[in-house]
Amino acid sequence: MGELVDKTAVLSGRKPPRVTMPPTLMKLAIPIGPVVGKLMGFPPNLGELIRTSDDVTFWMTDEKARRELGYQARDLDTGLKQTLGVAG
């Protein structure tokens, strides 16, 4: 996730975050999430986002999308550039 955040910042011309928050500290912040989140521009369900994303592993494939839609995966850099509308 850190790599994604750093690459997104660079591609969008912004500075990446200087500090990351450890998961334990994030969990402790859940009760004040709505207040802090609002001040930082996060959605009001910041606490729910933290709770539901902790220790999550996704097990899935893109087989159906490839088969039925002709989907072709791309590397992170290419996907981010296309998503952000960055030339290159």
C-alpha cells in the first residue's frame, strides 16, 4: 500500500506522506475518526474503513473479466498513469 501511495503522489505532482501511521495507532483513533477525518477531508466512515481493512487479504482472480470482457491486466505504473490521466 505504501508503494501505491508513493507512486500516486509522484505521478500527481505531490509530495508523498512523510509519516505513516502504524495500524495499532489507527485502531486507537477509530472513536475520533469522524472528527479527524472531517478535518483531513476523509469520508465520515473513516472508522469503518479502518476496521474493515485491517488484516484483509483478497483472494480472487481476473479470469472471468479476461474471458467475458477481454480484460488485460497492466502493471501498477501504467494503471496509475491511466487512472490519473498522466502522460508517459
